[in-house]
Amino acid sequence: MGRGVLEGAFLLLEEIIDTEECGLSELAARTGLPKATVHRLLDQLVQLGAVERGEGRYRMGARMFRFGTGWRSGADLRAAALYPLRQLAAALPGAAVSVAVPDRENTLVLGALRGETDEALPLRAGLKYPAEGAWQVLFKAARDGDGVLYVQESTCAQEVAGISVVVRTRTGEVCGAVSASVLDRRRLPAMVPAVRHAADLVSGQLARIWRPSGPVTA
């Protein structure tokens, strides 16, 4: 299998993850690949169990679950965040809360609980979106300040405001962040203690299930 074929297959998998379920024509349009190429690659992915096909649409296959669980650092961080995220959502009514890690120039969501910002900025596990330098700023805040980042962005629907606090490994390295997003940016200052507490809980949980691995870098 040549490099071009592998790149095409990964492009399709990324789009299927982002959309949860997608048709052939839509996948061709989203990836920019020829429709015949998309059809051929999807057939191969279905045969391998990486993708499932039903009623003309495609979604992730069971085999991909096994690959995902092999990423131990991500699985550990997600497990460590389960209870703290529930607590954070209860403490901040209406807020969308999440735990995420840097992935090259992007942010990869490991776990999320939806809130009032869903229409403007949907969050769910596995979603990847451009970080636009946010991780570099957050890493700098972790080194030189309090490890807190305020974010405000406008979408086609409405404005979303959020706050992120770093999560650290047992050895003190930054490995991700806990975030909370709302529609009213005036809420952000009052949200800091709750988000910081959740991030501290995740760091503590992570230390208890720590496995030797390298730090994440932006």
C-alpha cells in the first residue's frame, strides 16, 4: 500500500470520526478525493473492520475501538477525568465541559459533557479542531503563570467563551487541559475556581493510575 493510499484512508477515517456517520458523496466532497477512490478505500476499510456500512452510510467499525484503547496515555487521562467532569458540569449549570490534549496543531477532545454551547461549538470524544496557537499560550501560562487560559471565539452561530486549566502528570509535566465553555463571557472569572479544582482532581487521579510515558509537548 503506497503512502498516498494510506493518507487517503486516514483522511476518510478522520472525516467519519468528525461526522460520526457519513455518505459516499459527502466523504468525497469533504476530503477532496475522487469518488471512485473513496469508494475503493471504503470497501477496503469495511473488509478490514475499520469501518461499518449501513444503508449507504459509513461509521467507525469495532476494530478501531481496539486501536483506540491501545493509546494508554489518552485512555488514562480520559478515565481520570470521568468523575471530575461530572462534578464540574454540576457546579457550572449550562456549561459544556471537556478534557483535551494537543495533537500537532490541533486539539483532540478525549471526553466531554455537552452544554449550552453545543449548537455553536459541539464537543464530543474524538473530535479534533484547530488549536490556533492556544496550546502554546497555555503551556506558557503553565510555565510562567497560573496555567489558566481564557478563550473567546465567534462562530457562525454565536459567540462562545471558555476557560482552560492545565492537567499535569505525576512528574509535573503538562499533559492536557480541562475546559468549560459558556455563551456569556461575564461568567468566566467566577468559573475559575471550579475549573481549577476539576483540573487538580484529574491530575490527582492521573497520578494514581500513572504509567511511565513521555510528556506531551505543544
